[in-house]
Amino acid sequence: MHNHKGTTISSFLKLESAGGILLFCTAVLAIIIANSPFEEYYKLLFSTPVELRVGQLEIAKPLLLWINDGLMAVFFFLVGLELKRELLEGELADKKNIILPGIGAVGGMIVPAMFYLYFNYNDPVAVKGWAIPAATDIAFALGVLTLLGSRVPTSLKIFLTSLAIFDDIGAIIIIAIFYTSNISISALGVVALCIPVLFIMNKLNVIKKSPYILIGIIMWIATLKSGVHATLAGVVLAMFIPMRSAKDPDYSPLRTMEHDLHSVVAFFVLPVFAFANAGINLQGISTDQLLHGVPMGIALGLFFGKQIGIFGLCYLFIKMKITSLPKGMNYLSLYGTSALCGIGFTMSLFIGSLAFEETGVDLLFDERLGIIIGSLFSGVLGFFVLRYSLKDNKNGDEKQITS
């Protein structure tokens, strides 16, 4: 049993490492295509309208938004399953372990927003983008982490995942309060009806996957129509998947689903997402564009703001004995993880489009430039700091297997 668990963990990490490499290859490929004569076809592909209509219900979006709202909901569902398993049977079962990522997420949102406002406080249009550097891209951050393979202790991965989830929930709250002009109460009502149904199914120990998937799809459509970001439906659904079967305690519906989804997410969902979102044309960038308050505020907010906010607040709370470092982590690996959280890609692009597209002022290019620069430098710094801090850790999960 002990060995079996060990092999499961090592194969899991090998799979993720390969997925992480594929993720970066697709992101780089997208940038190459966007700066080549094929750019027009790339844009055409992802702006292709895709419509689904049943009677009065219609979902009409360009292909890009189907990927970002649909495929990413599957990714967030997997993240939700991992988090629930950790909350019930893993590192986060001890509530003390939730404090640190929660604190980190708060620092990692406030300080980057302050950096951004420092550069843009006197421009009423640019100010609208204050929340852009407050977000962490869990997909890319975990992608960088997986490049380090099995040296990464489980506790560090859980810390990053938990922090990014708190961060995403924070970003979604920000979007709901500051950037949602038209929330549909009736659509939110449907979401509110789905939750008790899922709760009852969980209490009755329904272990078949199909009823959960059906309610999940209804909830996803309603969340999409409500004006709230649809990926949140994935996390909510995951929380209701039963951990154990009442009839067969050895069977875990949650673990089975997690195992089934893992390769789909690693080798399809994330690479497709990266390819669709990373294609930014970098030709003809001037110094003025680089030094404009928007890209400067975002790039510095992501690069400096995130690491100062997360590491600073975590360090303070650890020193005040309110919480402690997770086992298998030291201050250097905490700093590396904090730097890694400066990868703001997805959520930052999403908030940027909400902040600037609707004002009719085209700061979008500025905003994407800042996100790419800030995310790139954060990813590189985080990777090298973590690689150095984990260099003696030949197999990061050895310590965790017995837990």
C-alpha cells in the first residue's frame, strides 16, 4: 500500500511535468504565430463565432471565450477536487494550514493594486485597471512549478494552489463588485437552486458521475449568463463530489474523477488555453508604450507587488506566531513561490478586458504588454529561486508519503 501510493505520486508528478513543458511550448508557439504572416489566421480562428441554441436559451461566443469560460471550468473543477481532497484528508485538513495561503492572497492583492495606483492615480481612465495585477494565474504558476518535477514538496504545491484559489475567489469578488455592470438575478437564482440539489445528492451519497455532470453543466450555463465568471462553477461543483462511497469505503468517487481528469487537463485543456491566449503581437513596440503608466503599473505590480505582498505578510504572520511554515518549505522556497504568483496571465487579461474595453479607450495593447513582461520576469525569478532552494530535495514527496 505504502509503495503503491509512492508510485501514484511519482507518476502524477511525471505527468504534470510533461504537461508543464507542453503548456510553455504552446504559449511560445502562439507568440511566434502572432508575430508571423499567419497572425491573421490565428486571430480568425479564435474569433470564430460558436453558437449553441435551445429554444430561448442561446450561448453565442467567439471560440476564445468558449476556451476561457468552458475548458477552464474543467481545469477549475480539477483544482476544486484537489483542494477538497487536501481539506478532508491532506495537508489542509489541519485548519492552521489554511491561514498562511489566505494571508498571502490578501497581501498579494493589496500591494500590487497599490503599485498600479501609484503610477496611474492621476489618469481617471487608467485607474479603472487597478485590479489587473492583483490576480494570479494558477495554470501558468503550476506549470512553472511542474517543470521542477518531483523535487517540489507536496506542501509547496498545496500552498501555491490554495493561495491561487483564494486569489481567484478574491478576483471574482472584485469583478462582481467593481466590473460587473449587469448581473442577471434570474441566472444567479438558477445557480442558487443547483447548490441545494448538489448538497442533497452528496448527503444521499450518490456516487454516479452523470447526475453531478448534468447539474454542473446547468450551473455552468447559469453562471455564464449571470455575469459572474463561469469558471467558479467548476470549483463549486467539486465541493459536492463525495469523498467516499457509503457502501464501499475503499472507493472514492472524488479520487476517481481527479485521476480521470488529470491527463485531459494536463495534455489538452491547459495547452489549448495557453495557445489561445498567449498570441500577442510584439512588433513595433516603442519606449513610450513600455513606459506608459498602465504597462509599468501592471508589470511592476506583478513583479514587485506580488512578492512583497505575499512574502511580506506571510513572514510577518509567521514571526508573530499566528501561523507557521508548511513542512518541507523554508523561507527561500516561500519567497520563490511568492515570486511565482506574479504570473498574472489569465485573470489579468480577463480583468483588463473588463476595465478597458467597455470604456472605449484602447489601452488593451498597453495592458497585455505589462501582463506579459510582469508575468515573464516573475515566472523566471520564481523558477530559479525555487530550483536553487529545492536543489537538495531529490524527491520532494518522500517526506509526504507517510502523511
